[in-house]
Amino acid sequence: MLKVYNTLSGKKENFIPINNNTVKMYICGVTVYDKCHIGHARSAVVFDVIRRYLIYKGYEVTFVKNFTDIDDKIIKKSNETGRSWKDITKEYINEHDYDMKLLNVMVPDYVPRATDYIDEMIGMCKKLIEKNHAYEINGNVYFRVKSFSEYGKLSGRDIEELKTGTRIDVSDEKDNPMDFALWKKSKDNEPGWESPWGKGRPGWHIECSVMSSKILGLPFDIHGGGKDLIFPHHENEIAQSECAENSRFAKYWLHNGFVNINKEKMSKSLGNFFTIRDITKEFEPETLRYFLITTHYRSPLDFSEEQLIEAENALNRIYILLDNINNHKTGKKGNDLRGEIENLSDKFFHSFTSVMDDDFNTAAGLSVVFDYVKKVNIFLENKPDKKSFEILQNETEKIISIIQSTLGIITKTPEEWFRANLNINEEELLSLIEKRNQHRKNKEFDAADKIRDELMKKGVELLDTPEGTKYRTKRMHLSSPFISD
Amino acid sequence: MLKVYNTLSGKKENFIPINNNTVKMYICGVTVYDKCHIGHARSAVVFDVIRRYLIYKGYEVTFVKNFTDIDDKIIKKSNETGRSWKDITKEYINEHDYDMKLLNVMVPDYVPRATDYIDEMIGMCKKLIEKNHAYEINGNVYFRVKSFSEYGKLSGRDIEELKTGTRIDVSDEKDNPMDFALWKKSKDNEPGWESPWGKGRPGWHIECSVMSSKILGLPFDIHGGGKDLIFPHHENEIAQSECAENSRFAKYWLHNGFVNINKEKMSKSLGNFFTIRDITKEFEPETLRYFLITTHYRSPLDFSEEQLIEAENALNRIYILLDNINNHKTGKKGNDLRGEIENLSDKFFHSFTSVMDDDFNTAAGLSVVFDYVKKVNIFLENKPDKKSFEILQNETEKIISIIQSTLGIITKTPEEWFRANLNINEEELLSLIEKRNQHRKNKEFDAADKIRDELMKKGVELLDTPEGTKYRTKRMHLSSPFISD
């Protein structure tokens, strides 16, 4: 049985959807004013794996991820560049979609944009004012935090403690410093929409309350996002929605951990961040995706060049296995290892499902994968007979297809993978291989070996097979380091 | 080798992407002012199968499908209902996305909306005016058809013939009646955007030229849409893009055929249309999807209730086979049929690929599937031994997974399928089954048979198995006809 850690209860719970076999999920998306960084990549890949695994388990999943296309940062960029907010957000929506495709993240079923839901947000503000959960002052509308006795239930924060906290912006006009904005009056030259309270724009939190309930209905099954969103964003979403709609909001709250760089929390404001585009200039996107799932989604993830090199070499091991299987020749005589391979495969299925059922433990899932890789390598050395080898091929194919559909990796053939990871020009390489083979024919073995050794230094390993010389890649170091100390 | 029929050349051609292994496709999407009908469903499913098959063949596909979110019909609906165009289009974008999920259509990688590209459309108009391919008059901008000598190359229409045609709106202000609008002056109270020619809005054709080139770059591999779009829409897109960008536009032009109802072309304006929502009230969405691929995508598709019932019963045959395999018990003794099943499976792969390679012939692809189904039924009657049966299970699993990934059908387990197709309440059914089993225990066989026969009349067939009584569905007629004569 699948168990998920629910931030709301602070425990792992059995996963039981609200409505039979359907799972409705809402994930907080990005604010579109710049290229996505590795923090965005982590959240996107984590919830993509969760979505994929739920589908694999047989659930019918509806997946919504929004775009925040109006907010202070977008307005700031608009003022700095003289471009309209619309123009900026359109550009970065496309950049985001490009990054998601790179990372093999499935497209959401719905991608609502905040500015398409202004009327509904105004509607929710009105409802909250009518029910006395909110009030208007000087064209701003604030949520009255004290009116919701359960405020703090997600983040575990205490209202009284919050009051004296420093993170709350103290504004004179609010009844209470904890109250937060549902609707903000637009300044001159700022984008704004007509409302009963004059020209203004939505506060950030209200968009997710509105878009999730309009598209999924209340209550829905899973609300997800980065840990940094628990407070105040998700706490405020709960307050708004549960007060306005007289319904529970979301059943399970899932949050992914931070990304650390040199042991420090990565953040845009600290300036220690890397974009997906930076990283994929040097590494295959699949390597980045793999790296992002090597750690359990709730744990912090330490980002470094070494980790990415390790990720690439780990993927190499899987692709080498597939390549070995593709090139394997069974002899006339061999051992009947059918029981053995069936046993290996059964063990894989059982272990993989059981660790993934434990709150989507991809780190353990990958260990199960490598356990299989290791055992199959030994299996191949034990000279399987034709029938046993065929079963191995079949079972491996099934296993790879499950890895593809749940983890979203191993999407290439071994040849495509090694070609993609070449750090030298392929034509040049092929002509060096040609030259080396000429040397070998002429019995000039020293010259031939020299070529092989120099290629090895560049991370290219040559293999002489009955079908000719093939190559594999093995990265030793970065061609150009991108993390400066 | 994959061959596709290219409307541009009027022949089947070998499919060779512009850039190695990548395929960039742009499909004309819907105008969002009403629920999608079966014509939209056909186009969506057809190009989804094409996309899926290309992915299956190993291509890296980028798939763009736009939303037309400003045009005359939207403005008309806005005037009639008093709702803003933005509000209307948002609603029907969500309705569209819902329908696509019902039909198991993969979400596009990019879903640009026309109104997000107004600046770029103005830019293209300016470019065309500068190059003397277009001219402004009274706030309208027109494309000068005579300035593009290749005009007509897609549709095969002759410029001189067109001139006297009645389908071209004769407007006094145009230099030539064939010229078409790139930019239209907004009437009072109509939505509009500022432009060098005053407040206006884009003509329909320009949006696709702009969005495809901005997102995919020129030239791209496949441009698709319904046959009704060949002229003037796609012809005009080619003229605009090739004149503005000095590049070829799209390499392959693919068009799907019409849907006929009672032998008449279905169309919104004729009023003889059905929405996806109408049909899926009565039928499983998978049945509709299946029906849509029973005919080659370029041929006209005859829609009728009988065809849908036939489609459901055809799917039943596949699900019954899977159910039979799941419930099959091999005896202690059996026949060694390994060669036979391997042969069946090889034949499936070879035939399926070869017909799908022939311009995505899904109709023939489904015949290959049913050929396999028929042969496996015979195979099961021939009492395979344990090993042969295991290979059958394995091969069938692989084949179903290919059917799922390319055709997008057989997405359920047999139990889910039969439950979904029940036309009576399941609890009631289960209690009738219970009652019948009680009768059988008491040897009241007449009473037991009566229950079975009455269920049969309602389209539910009972099967007594060692694990208890199971049910399957078989539709005889509609519970409520929805095509009136």
C-alpha cells in the first residue's frame, strides 16, 4: 500500500484518494520572469515522478500546475526593461516549457495562468468580505487571520508567535499585522484590473485557491510545492479556501526539500543559483534529471559538479549493461539460468514497488535498479544458454520500460546516449578510429594504442567488437567548470 | 521506412526530418468559443496518433497546437452574452483540455494562444508591408496575393480561377479581391490592440505563421490540420511566412478528412454536429477514440450510433482476450507451442510497423491487432504448456504496451473496462449475482437462469469461474439514442 508523508499531519499516511481511483493534484508552478533554475527543476521533476508513479499504480491522475504571471518581480522587470508584463511572461512561459521538455517532465493536464482568473479572484475576495473573513481598506483587501481558528495547522506555527515575528510586514492600515493581502491597489503605471475596490491586482496566495478549486473542485487529493511554500503561501491558501468554500481544501500536502550549493541553501536572492540551461550546456538533461532523484524528495539535495559527474557515470553503468545485452552472443553450450533470472526480475519488481510505495523513495528505487544491473552483469558472465538469455532480454526490457514510465530516465538507446555525451567532435572521432584500425591492420600497434590512450584521456573508451570498433564515454572532469568557489 | 502523404506534393513521400532525429510539428488548434465536437476530436486524435507513432519510431518530437482566442465568432458570443472575450476563451480552453484528457490525447509541448503574440503579428505585418507583399488601407492591412508567385501551390488552386470564385469576399478597398486581411481595424466596442495602423486585431491566418515560426523556427517538419484548412488558411500561412522570412515554411503538410453524419459533411454551421461531451455521456471515451482511428486519417469518416456500438464491441474482443489470458490455467500436460507464439508475435510487429509506416494506416493497424487476437484465441484452445503460455503472456503484454503507446487505446484492465461499460447499477448487479448463486446452491436452476437471461438482455453476460461469478458487458443498443433522423 502506498504511503505518503502529509505535511498537514506530520506523518506518513496510507494514501486513499477522495474518489475511488482518481487523483486530483495541484502543484504550485513558477513565477514567469526569468529562466528556471535548479530549484524549479527539482520541484518539477519530483512531482513529475510522483504523478508518473501514481499513474503506474493505476490511478487516473489529473495534474494542474499554474503560472504566476503577475507579481512584484514581474512588474519590477517590466519597469527595468520597458517591456510589458504580458510580453515578459509570454517569453518565460515558453522558456519554462522548453526546460520541462528537456527534463522529460510530462506536460500538466491544465496550466492555468493567474491573470486568466482575475474575475474569480475578485469573486472569492467578495465572498470572504461578506463572511467577515476579510476587509477592505484604501483599495486593499486583507484576510483576517484571527477569523480562522485553524490558521497555522499546516505549518504548525502559533498565531501569537507569528504576531511578534519579524517576517510579517507591519503595515499601519491592517487590523492586525498577521493579516495578509488578498487584493492590492495598483500604483500608478502598474498593471491593474477593475474591481469593486478600484484598480488593483491580486495578492499572490489567492490565485492558487481560486485556480485549484475552479479546475479540480474541492476537496482535492494532493497539493504540492517546495518546502519554502508551506508558510505563508500554503497556510494562506488553506485559510482562504476553507473560509470561502465551507469545504476542506486538499487532503494530502506534499513538499519537496531545498537544493543546497556548497552546503548553503540555493536561492535566487543569494545569487548562488544555476539555471537548467546553464547545467544542460555541459550535461545531458537526463543526467540532471537523474541527479535530482538520487535523494529522497523531502531531504535537502546537495548540488555540485562532482555529483553531476557521478550521476552521468551512474547512468553510464545502466547504458553499458543495455549495450552488453544488445551485443551479447550466446554460445552453442550454456547454462540453464532461467530460474535465476526470473528470480532476479521478481525481486526487482517486488523491491522497486515496495520502496516507491514508501513515500516515493526514488533514492532507494535507484539502489534497486543498480542491484539488478550488478546481478545481471554477473549473470552474463555465467554463460546463460539461449533460452535463459532470451528471458533476460525480455525481463530487462520490461524493467527498463517501468524505469522510463515512473522515473522518466533511460529514454535513449546506448548508442544515442554515448553519442550525446561525447565531448569531442564525432566525425573527428570516427576518423581517428579509422586511422587506428589502419595502424592495427599494418601491425603498428604502438601507434594504434597511442590513439586509443589519447581518446581515453578525453573520456572516450574504444571497444573492438566483431561488428567493428565502437565507443563509450566516461567523463573524468568538466570541460568548463561552472561553479566558482 | 516511414512514408507520409504530403498535400504539398500530392504524393506519398519518404519521411526525412529536416534535422536528424528531431521532428517539429505544428497543428492548427481550435477556436475557443464552444465545446469541442467530433470534428475537433478527429483532428486531435489523428495528430496524437501521428505524434505517438513518431515517438515510437524513435524521433524526438516537439508538438505545438495553438488556441485561437480572438476572432469573429468569439466576439459574436461576447456580444450575445455580455461576457468578455477573455472570460469566454478561458472557459473553453479548460473545456477543451478536459475533452483531450477524456480522449487520452497527449498534452502538446507548447499551447500558444493567439492574443499572446499580437506584437509579433504586428511585426510580421510591418515586415510584409516593407517588402511590398502587403499594404495598409483604412486601418486594415492586406496581403498582396499577386506578389507571391507560388500562391496556390498547396491547394492547387489557380489564381485566375480564384479571382472569379464566389468564396472570396469582394471588398472595395482591396487592390485585388483575392487579397486577404492580415490585420483588421476594430469596430467600436470590439476588442482591439494598438498598432501602427490604429486599434485593430489580427486576421486569422497570421497567428499560425507567427506562432509556428517563433516556437519551432523555420523551416519545420510537419504542419497539420483538417482538410478544410488547406484553403485558404494554410495557403495563406505559406504565403505570409515564405514572403516575410525568406525561408521555406513547413516540409510536410498533413490533413485529416471530414466527418460525415448520415452521409452529409458534419459541420457546425449545418447544425448536424455532436460534442465530445454528448457522445461520452453514452459511450466510454476510449470507444470514441477507437472509432476515430478505424478509418484512415485522410478518408472521410462516417459517424453513426451503429459505428460506435461496433467500436465498443470490437474493443470488447480485445479486453475479453486479455481477461481470458488472465484467467487461463495451464494443465499439467500441454503442448509445446513456443515456436508458434513467437511466430505470431514476430508477425504482429512486422505487420503493424509496415502498415503504420504506410502513412499511419491505423485502419490496417487495427486489422493486424485483430488478427493477433483471433490467432491467440485459437492458440489458447490448443492447450499450450506452461512455458509456451508464459511466452504468450509476455508477448501479449509487449504488444498491448505498443498499442497503448501508439494508438492510445486499451488503457484499462478488463475489469475496469467492463465496469465502465455497465449500463446498470453495479451494486444491484452484484446483488443479483449473489441471488442467482443462492438459487444455484438450492438447485433452483430455472430461477437462476432467469436472472442470467434478464441480465443478458441488459447487455451483461455472466461467467462462472473457479474464482466466482464474473461479468462482461456487450452492448446491443443505445440506452438513449442521440442522433435524431
